[in-house]
Amino acid sequence: MVRVRSGVLILLCLAAAAFGQRHTSPPASVSAKVAGKQMSVDYYAPSMYGRKIFGALVPFGRAWCPGANVATGLTTEAPLTMGNLKVPKGTWSIWAIPGEKEWTLIVNKQHGQHHLDYEPDQDMGRVKMSLRTLPAAVETLRFELTATGGNTGKLALLWENTEASVAFTVQQ
């Protein structure tokens, strides 16, 4: 009979689990040039894995980091205007408040923090998002940045059967 200390056994079990475990929310990034200025969104992309997302895993009416591991980052080479929100050039974290009928995008002055470390006193501001029901489910969280013409663009978050987006203007 082999005797193994309980602490050693626990460490061996954890190491074995970690060795066989895949990274469930891999890093992802999207970038675009709008009006000649580069911008990007860097995030970790969780998947649905058969779960109900909005209104369940992600509750309605509460601030949520759209992503995992590290707060989702928005980097822009130029100042942006999103609705009535002015976003200076730089790197910021983005958060959202999902709702059944309405979503809000939050731009926070901090970046690089853990995705659960939201500090509302650091908010730069908030803006309403447009919602669209997608015809087919999006298994893995995805962001899109697109130029829509001239100095305008769109930032969109797609997951489950939801697209939440906000238009922006690059300030010259």
C-alpha cells in the first residue's frame, strides 16, 4: 500500500486536471482602420457550451464584462464620439449592462484589470446600444469593428442570439 500525503495528492490531482484542460476562453482581437485611425478590441472569448447566456449566466440589469479573464479593452488612436459620450484616444475597458429590451455600453478609465473587477467610479461614461436578434446562435462571443463610411464606424458584440452595437465617429 502506498501512502501519499493529502496535500501532495491534491496537488497531483490539480496538475492532472490542468494538464488535460483546454483554455475555455481563448484570447481574441479585432481591429479596423476608420478615417485612417487604428482601433482594436482585445478580449477573451467564452463559449456557450449549451448554456443560456443572457438573462441567466449573464443577468439582466447588472454591469458585465463582455469577455473573460481580463477586462475587455478598447484601444483607439484618435478620440471617438459614441452618442453623447466622448472617448479620448488611448486604451480603456468596456463593460455592458444587458437588458431584455435595452443595453448600455460603459467605457471605463481603467484597463487590464480582472474581468470581475468593475469599478463604477472609474466610468468615463455610458451610451445606449442598438439591439438586434440574430437568426442563428453565435456559439463564441465575438466583437466586430467596422468602418461604415467617412469617419464613422460601428462596434458590435455578438453572442447567443444577440447583437448589441454602437455607432461611433472618429474625431479628427
